[in-house]
Amino acid sequence: MAASPYRRFSSICPTVQALVIRLIQEEFTALLNLTAEVPEVAWARAVVLADPILLYCTAQEPAIRLCPESYQQLLACLQQELTSTE
């Protein structure tokens, strides 16, 4: 049986979690219209709460992508959690 390419954020190792959080910050900061600098710990807490599903793509170049099904849920959770910390 082949392993599923889908993984919850909570099931990946802490090193990869840190990298994923940084990538999420880069992608979502502009969408959230944050008025102040949000601490790293707040980003980490928000992503952990959302626990998005990631897709490991291992075709030609390995990549980790956010599953489309998790995108809106993650955006809503980030909006709620990060705007309350401002």
C-alpha cells in the first residue's frame, strides 16, 4: 500500500513545521492586511490551531504545498488569531 501524500501540519517534524510556518507567513501576510508586526509565536499558534493539510509533491523536485481544501480554513484562522494580537 502506498503512503498518502497528504499530511496534517501536526504530523510533520518540528523542523519542517518551522519552515512551513515561514512560508505561510510569506504567502498570507499581504492577504491579512495586518497593521502591526505580528510575533513569530502568534503565527505558530495560529497555524497549529488551523492544523492545515499539506500535500507532499515528490515529482521532479520535492515540494510541500497547502491543500486547496485547507486554504480558506487556514486564512480564516489566521485572520481571527492574528488580528486579535494587534
